[in-house]
Amino acid sequence: MSSATLDASSLAERETKSFTRYLPAVGRILLGLPMVIFGLNGFLNFIPPPEAPLAPGAMAFSLALVATGYMMPLIGATQLIAGLLLVANRFVPLALLLLAPFFVNSLAFHLVLEHSGLVPALVFFALELALAWTYRRAYAPLFKPRWS
């Protein structure tokens, strides 16, 4: 093999490594910014509700969450705080843990009750999983059968 071939392959490897190192940051921003916006919307209501009526089960579920009086502000605050943590690159594994129940429920909601938002729910769920995989070492102690 010539040195030119080795140089070309090492250059390609370096370019790939340099590109992929940005993927977690891009994922954090793509997940964090919408969470900040949706979290703020939970308090300021600047995003108009969908014009098309929800399916009966989806409407009943949504109204039940609102009727509790605390669930929507709790969801909004969680989205806002976790989104800010993701964007700021601080406590990212914790932010992902805080958002996991929301994304699981969002995916289930759109799979079972209201299919219209399924694509964004799948995208957010995939981003959550990809980032959780990136930070998997932070979660390893949670899977020990005994704490010592």
C-alpha cells in the first residue's frame, strides 16, 4: 500500500470522527429547543390549539389532564427545565430521565388515541433514545441489582 492510500484513509477516518462528534450536540439542541418552547407554551399559551378536533379518547385524556389543575403546569415546567438543561449541556442524563416518561406517553398517545401527531412523536422518541444511548454509561449504576 502506498503512503498516499494510507493518508487518504486516515483523512477519511478523521473527517468521519470529526463529523460524528457533533451528533450528540445536534441531538441535544433538536430535542432541547422544542422542549423549551413547549414548556413555555404550558405557561404562556402562545401556540394555538389544533383546529381539527381530537378523537374522543384523546379529548377525554387531554381534558382529564387539564382538570387536575396541576398536571399541565407540571408537564410544562418539566419540559422547560429539562429543555434548558439539554440546550446548556448541563446534567444531560438527568434531563433525559425527566423527559423519558413524557416521550413514552406522547408516543403511546399518538399510537393509540390520536394518530395525527405520530411522526413528530416518533422523531422525539428516537432522539431521546439516541441521546440516552450516547449517555448510557451514566445510567449503568441504575441497573445494578443491589446497591452497595
